[in-house]
Amino acid sequence: AWHEERLTGLFILTAKFREAYKKDPAKNKWWKLYLKKMDRVNNWDLVDTSAPQILGCWLEDKDRSILYKLAAANDLWKNRIAIISTQHF
């Protein structure tokens, strides 16, 4: 239920992230919301359209240990977020 609404929300979140990242990457907090609501990112298209653009972009020049934690989690969608985020690199 609510799949299209969540997808639209992720499109908006991705746009907000990009806008904030262009202005001042250090002050961009949208990635925190993505991690906080990651339990709602639980379908192929939800992960594939958001993980590289938000989490991957944020981690480009930062410690990527979160990706190892997500990859080791016992949750298919966290695993996929970790893998697909690397497409940004």
C-alpha cells in the first residue's frame, strides 16, 4: 500500500537533497532523513531511484562504513541500498 506515494516522496527527497548539496554540501541534512526512513524504502524501484542519488552522493568523499553495516544486515532492502548506493561512485 502507498507505493506510488512513497516513490513520489523519494523523488521530492532526491530533488531537495540535490538542491541543498549544490548550495552547501556540508549543511545538507536530507541524507539523514533518508537513513531515518530507510525502512520505508523497501521495493526495487524505491531503492534504485534513490540510493545512488542520495546516500551514494553523500558518501562520495566520506567514510563508507555505513555501507558495510547495511550490506551485513539481515534485511534484503538494506543490503540492496548498500549495493545500489555504490553506483554513484
